[in-house]
Amino acid sequence: MEMGSLEWLTGSTAPWVLRMTAVFPGIFVLGYLFSLWLRKNRPATYAGLAAGDTMEEVVALRQERVRSAQLVMQNA
């Protein structure tokens, strides 16, 4: 992005505004790498990130996981 456009977009010429353009891609890459790690090492947590389209589905999935965890604890 051209720096003039960035200044117009943000309304600022502060140095920290210009440094943001270097920081955001790094944050994106770190988030992507974390998602890959999460999918490999904790698949249940990864699956739960986008579970359910409605609040009712989310609550039902949560209750199912709690029941499942309780059963595991009882059998251990």
C-alpha cells in the first residue's frame, strides 16, 4: 500500500501507524501457524471454534461435550 494512501485512510502521519503495516502480516502468519498446530494437537478444540450456526446448536453441542466428558471421567 502506498504510504500516502495509508495516511489518507488513517488520517494520521504518526510513525506507529506506518509500523502497523509491518506488524499485521506477522500477526496473520502467527495466527495461521497456531491454527495448524491446534488442528493437529487439539482437534476437539479446533472443531469447536466454528461449531453451530445458531446459539441453540452451540448450546446443544456444548451440553453433548460436557456429557461425553462426564462419561469419560466416570469410566476412568
